[in-house]
Amino acid sequence: MTEIEQVRLDMGSFEVNSYVVHAPGGDLVVDAGAEPEKILAVLQKPVVAILITHGHPDHVGALEDVRRETDAPVYAHPADADGAGVQDYEPLRDEEDLVMAGETFHVLHTPGHSPGSVTFVVGKDQIVGDLILPGSVGRTDLSGASWEEIEVSLRRVMPLWDGSTRLYAGHGPILEAMEELRGNPYLPLGVV
């Protein structure tokens, strides 16, 4: 059975999440932003891939350290990878299914916070990066960000939610999708 483990990382006074997906056939790291030793400490099996939700420094700052230690291939969306300095990566494509380590990761291109933001749908759960944050959504005042795009992206992920869906955000705690639906004023109404 697949388990998604949250790894809380500290970047000075700024907290960011990484996730280690413990799949039947190996581990996958999602967003190696800082403190590579913390990420590496929770690994249980060989790492089969490193996935990137988006290319902001707080999500890729420790990427090269984790890649060097695990020798795992990196997957990123080209719209973010090049600008973030990510090299030698496998490009992520919208609506593709990555089957790795006995688990399926359905990729949705969800721009808005950044041009190359993606959401990974794992079963009923979603690793959303900074698309959705506790009681909020990702910032849209950054270069390449767009409120119009983030709203379209939200409308893509929300119909997949049900009563058991968890959202693994780039910052803060793991979220229950239905609680966010009730309490997050930035989510569009009438989608779920």
C-alpha cells in the first residue's frame, strides 16, 4: 500500500514541505526544497524518481543534493525547469500517467502560481505544490503567475475530490479537501 509521508523543511524562518511517497516498488521524492539530510533520513527503499511540482527555489533548493545521493531521475514541467536551472530531467506532460514503483501518478498541468506548476494525483489524493495552501492559494503576484490561470487550474483539480481526498500542499499541514472546500474563500464555488 502506498503512503505519502510529509517532511517539514526549514529554510531560515520559512517552512516548506517535501513528500516521500513510499510506493510498493520504491520511494519517490516530491519537491526537494531544503535540508536534504531530512529528506534522505525518511527513505525506506531505493528512490526511483524525484518529482517537482514547480520550479521555485523553495521547492528545488536541495534537488541536486538529493539527486546526487539517490542517483534518481528528475521529472519536471519544461515551463519551470529551464528557468529554475533544472538540467537533465524528464519532461512532465499534462494528463500523462507515470507508472513508477507500482503506483500511478496522474499529472495535471496546473499553472497559475508558476507557468510550469503541476499536480500529481495519486489515487484519490493530490500533491498540489503551491496551487492550494491552508485557507488560501498560491501567490499570483510573482513573475509568471496569474490569478486567471490559477482559477482554471483549481477548476481542474476540484472535480476529482471526494470525502476522503487529502491535499499535500507545499506549505502547512496536510489538508482535507472537503474542509478546504468549506473554509477556503479562494476556491471557486459550484465546482465540486
